[in-house]
Amino acid sequence: MNWYDIHTIDSIDSPALVLYQERIKDNISAAIAMVKDINLLRPHVKTSKIAEVCAMMMEAGITKFKCATIAEAEMLAMIHAKDVLLAYQPVGPKAKRLLALSQRYPQTTFSCFVDDLATAMNLSKLFSENTMTMTVFIDLNTGMNRSGIKTADAFVFFKQLQQLNGIVVRGLHTYDGQLNDTNLQQRQEKSDAAFKEVFTLSGQIENMTGNSITIVAGGSPTFPTHINRKVECSPGTFVFWDWGYKHQLPDEPFEYAALVITRVVSIVDDTTITTDLGHKAVAAENPLPRVHFLNAPDVTPVGQSEEHLILKVPDSALYTIGDVLYGVPVHICPTVALYGKAIVIEKNTAVTTWKIIARERTITV
């Protein structure tokens, strides 16, 4: 039997997201082994969005987390995570939601990003007026060009933040997702080059204040490049892994732990079949193929709509309506967010379901 086969597959309606519990545990253990010091591991929970998966990480000894939304932050607080970094600069109503979150869950230490003085001043006013303090990380742009202040401008920004009440600068953050070379040595060299400025900046701040600061760095692609630095690593995809990273980053030790289940719903002609894995069931931002089937490696996706995935096959006579295909998404993170629940597999048997609670934009706050 293949590792992914499910004895109780007839009980699973498709399309469905299934999680292999043993493999999740193995991936968590592998990540911990890579950093050597568990205090330097801050997983990003944007991939799982599931309280039970985060609880598994906590049971393994992980105490720090990164997240992308207020709902993900609240999910972590609900399971009593100690340290939660909102990897976003809170603007508009989100700043008030962050305040409300801090008030509702005092047992959790929250922090967030800033890269703009006006935003920081708003946070300062908001938290000061409520006799609270928000810990912030300066978000640095080290080449991703998505968010963050240029490293060369960050020291002046730090000194401006020092003058504000209600916020305390805890450290620096950099996400270097643009460094995704398949060759690890090339990835390492580019990572080292990008980090020279970051370490120079951290040294300036520490010399001025006399206090050490925390650096949070990277994601899954550059995870191996940061493990020998005194920085907190924040991979996210590692917990489930996917086809894209498995083949783009072959040096990383993680295995597939999440699959999508689909069934053949139509035999179109001698070389064409259709399954029920449409846009609503697997991340669709990449070009086809967006999923690779472990038990049908010779199929070729040729078209997709909301509810259907059309596949070219060598011989459609080999398939029957209702046949189950086990698919590895090219990108697992947004795929998870398409489902309200995940079916948990243990020893090839569906044992329970987990709610994907943080796929919602709001839980209570």
C-alpha cells in the first residue's frame, strides 16, 4: 500500500483536503532539528491556519509564532501561544483590532511590523490612550520589494520610533522570498550578501541602546541559509510541504503531509477525463498543472473551471467514474484556505476532522 492510500476513502466526499498526522509530526521534528536551538524557530502559521496543528508545534516545544492576519493571531492566542508576531503593518481598523486582541488575551505577547512613521504614530497614540504598549519589529526591504523600509533608512526610523510612547522596538524583520534558487550554495551566497546590511544595522542599534535586539528572518526557501545565524527562522510551508517547494528546494528534508482528494466525474472521450477539483478546491494562481497526482503521474491537466479539472490521459478506458485521485498541490498555503475543514489521516484511516478556523478573516475580534 502507498503511504497516501486511505482505507476509509469511501467515507470522504470530494473534493477534500486531507492531512497525514504522522507526516506533520515528522516535518515539525525536522524543522526543530535544523535550527538546533528551538528558541530560534518561529513558524509562520499562514500555511496551516489550524489550531490543532499549532498545538502540535507547541507540544514539540515551540513557543514563538508568526502569522499574517488578526484571525491567525487570535487562533494562536486561543491555544495560549506565548509569543505571536503579526507579520503585517496594522493600518485602518486593523490597528484597533490588534489593540482589542491584546486586551482580550493578556496571556499572549503580541507584536507587529512597522515600516512607516505615520502608522507607528497611530499605534503609539492608540496604545498609549489605553495604557498599553505594543512591541514592534521594523520590517526591512532586503530585495523582495513587497513591503518594508530600506535597510539604509532604518536606523533613522529606529531613532524616530524611540521617541514614541506606547510602542517598544523589539527587533528587525526581513523576508527574503526572492531568494529561491534550487542550488543551496547559490541561495546561501545571495542570503549572506543581503544580510550584511541587516547585521550592520543591528550593530548600530545595539551600540546606541546597549541592548540586544531580535532578528526574525526568512521563510521556507531561505530557512537553511539562516540556521547558523543568531536569528529567529520563520518557515511556514514546511509543516505540510508542497509540489512546488519539494522540487524547487530539494535540499530541505520535508515530506508531503497534505493532499487534495478528487474523483473522476466524467469520461469525455478516449483521452480525456474530468475530476471535481476546480478553482474552488486548489490554489489557482499558478499556471497548469496546479496539482500533481501521486497515483496517476501520467495525466496532464489541460483546463480548469470553478468545479472541474480536465485531464488528458493516455487511455481513458483505464478510468472509471468515481475513481479517486490523490493530488499534491503546487502551492499548499492558499489551497488550505479554500476548505472549511481538513480530514485527518492516521495509519491510513480517516480519524477526525480539524476546522480551518483561521481561514476566516474574523474569529471574535
